[in-house]
Amino acid sequence: MADLTTDFAGIKSPNPFWLASAPPTDKEYNVRRAFEAGWGGVVWKTLGLDPHVVNVNGPRYGAVWGADRRLLGLNNIELITDRPLEVNLREIKQVKRDYPDRAMVVSLMVPCEEDPWKFILSQVEDTGADGVELNFGCPHGMSERGMGSAVGQVPEYIEMVTRWCKQNTRMPVIVKLTPNITDVRKPAKAAKDGGADAVSLINTINSITAVDLDNFAPEPTIDGKGSHGGYCGPAVKPIALSMVSEIARDPDLQGLPISGIGGVTTWRDAAEFIALGCGSVQVCTAAMTYGFKIVQEMVSGLGQWMDDKGHADLDAIRGRAVPNVTDWKYLNLNYVTKARIDQELCISCGRCFAACEDTSHQAIAMKPGRVFEVIDEECVACNLCVNVCPVENCITMERMAPGTVDPRTGRMVEAEYANWTTHPNNPAAKAAE
């Protein structure tokens, strides 16, 4: 079996799957059940010092569903823990004592003053926790109090608070970054400059998922009113992957460990985050949707895939995709593909034809008997037809062989693809000259 053990910024766990700081990690009962189910670690729900934190007693979640009622995105308006600090600390200590091999990271959020950070860090350190995660990402409720994403959107604050924490604790310090910012590399650089041992991302995305058209209020609705919240779940995964990749390939951030968060639902999702450089992955919505035992499918699936591919451990795949993430200007314009329709798999629904005819390049013809064929002279290889086709692998993109002529452009497909970066037809290469 492939080795899934993880050492993330000095924090060890039997597998890379951690529960993110959220309702599933709010109390001892939940975390014990999670560890019994097989989770490699948890990030305990955010602790603070504000005694006035009180969560709403009405609905806390809004949702976006697919046509089959599958949960695609979840919006929450819940604040940090409203349980007493001493109760949380006692439970953290008890759980860590009983599960010494699991990662126990504690999320923290207090005002931007050194003394509160110094105080709460000493309290957490006494529990035996493995590390802390600084919550600079929460976009609702706490941000209006000058915490959460209100800090995460100001690199100077990130660096300042991170430095305070590094000076006042022995524990590894992970900085959780907000996606509600233009360039995620700037706060990541600030965290690194402040001495952070790692970063985690993404936190939730500022959102309103729906409006109730009977009372004209955002959902979830509390006594006729609603508020913006934090969006998570499968729908945010593409955004998370992109932001992770930006940090992973930035030369100024090389060597900074990344914990990937955002829509991890299957082992494949986790493998994609790890391939983009993540040392661990954090999960929330999937556990809230399917229960804690979903981790068993994640662990077995990732292990079996690694065995099948001959990957001995996570280091064998970590960061493997990063060199293949590039800027658009470096994409090979001499690479040519065409859509191909497998007539045996085709169910003649016509979705590819409608999409291409109405909104794309009129490159699919409908022949008698509702037979659909690609018109190579018009096909620009956009692959919209592949994405709208309801039958898996019915439509594929096939690369034209070097030396053949592209019927659309009349140009010969070049045999050399490896040197596009310096190719004379590359606009970036011309600009460099």
C-alpha cells in the first residue's frame, strides 16, 4: 500500500485528510467521532476572546443545488465558536491526549493587538496542540468587528500578527488566507515574511446564495432579514485550485507549505490539490453532507490510485502539476485538435449540435436520421461539445498528427511542439526580441 503519512510543517498525521475549522470540529464529541472514522487531523473551530460572540438561532445555511438535488455549494452565516474558551481548551487537551498520532491544530481569531494573541497562544500551547491556524479569512460577522477577512485583506496586518504569534509560541503557525482579494500571492508573501510555517487556503467566498421571492430577503433568512455569508463546497474548488497554484508557482513563495481547502469531496479532488503542491487537504462541506465516514473512501481511493500508478508516497505526486501551470502567452498555438463523435455511443440528443450551432462555430452538422458529424473545416477545438454532451467519452478531442494540414487554417501542423516558448510565432517570444 502507498504511504499516506503526512508531515505538514512539522505536524504529523496518518493521512493528509484533515477536517477544516467549522461546525464539525466545534466540540470533543464531534472530533472523537471524526478520529474514530479515520480522519488524519482536525483544525478545531475558531477560538476567540470576545464574550459577546453569539450565533443566530435561526437558519445558518443557504445552499445551491444541482438538478439532482446534489449539494453544489453551501453558504453559512455562523460565527466562531460561542462556547466558553475554557471548555474548548479542556476538550482539546483531552482529545489530543487520547489520539496522540492525529494532527490537532487550533484555529484562532482575536483583535489585532499583541497581548490578546500572546494570551490565547499560551492557553492553546498548554493543551498539547500541534499547531495553530490564524483565521484571517472569515468574510462575515467577525470581519465587521475588524477580524477575519478584514485582517486577511491587509498584508501589513497579516505580517504583523504572524510575527507576534511566532514570537510567542513554539507551535507551528499556519496562516489561513481569504479568497476575497485580488491577488492571493500578496497576503501569502506577507505571511511568509512574518515567519509563518505554512498557509492554508481558501477560506469561504463572500456570497449571497439566493433571495426569497416571497419576503424579498436573502437566504438564510432570520426574522425577515438576511446577510452575506461564506460560500464553500464543490462549487468553489476551481477557485481554490487556481489560488493554490498561484502560490505554489511563485518564485518568492517557494518552500512555503500549503494546506489546500475548497470543495474536496473525493480522493481525486485531494490528489489534484496535492499535485498542485499541497501538503495536506482540509475538508468541511463533504463531511457535513455525507458524514465523517466519507474519509474512508478518500483514504482508500487515494491509496489505490497511488498503488495503481506506482507512487510510493505523497512526495511522489506533490507539486507534479506545478511546472505545467503557465501563463496564457506560453500556450502552444501550434497544437491542433479536432472533436470526434463516437457514433456507437451517441444517443442523438442533439445537445452538441445546438450548442455549437447557436453559440459557437457551427462546426457540427446534423445529417439525416439525426446523425451528428464534426465539420473539421470549422472546428476550432473549443471542446464545448465535449462539455455539454451527456454521454461520457462520446465526444473526444483528438490531436492532429504533425505534418498534416489543418483544414480550418490551411496550415501544416508542425512536428516540433517542445520549443513553443521560443518559437518565432509565439507573441511572447517576439515581444522578448
